[in-house]
Amino acid sequence: MTAHEWLKSVNICCAFMSRERSGKASNSELWRWLSAGAVRVDGERIEPDEEVMFPLTSVILFPSGNRVTLYEA
């Protein structure tokens, strides 16, 4: 599963709010988050088409701004 596919599946249950407009973040916006380095998985930047290796030990959104930790073991 790619990082983009995984983030889309998480967005279904978590409903990330858009940082560009009101409402839920679009699939394109999720792609841009990944491309811009706004998502860190296990402490590393992950590209949209990169395979996600499970199990994950941490997921952080927007690490350099208003940080949101989704999961940290």
C-alpha cells in the first residue's frame, strides 16, 4: 500500500480537515501534504508513491508547524 493510499484510508475514518478550504481534505490535498513533507511516518518523510511498511511506530502531521501526532508507540 502506498503512502497516499494509506493516508486516504485514514482520512475516511479520521476526516482530516482541509487547510486550504472548509470541509474535509481532498485526495489531492493529501497528496500535496505527502509531497511537501507534512507527514512523517516513523520519524521519516514519506513520498506519496512510497510503500508504507507496517507496523508503524509513529505518524505525525505537520511536524514543523502545528504538530498533530496521530500515533506514537
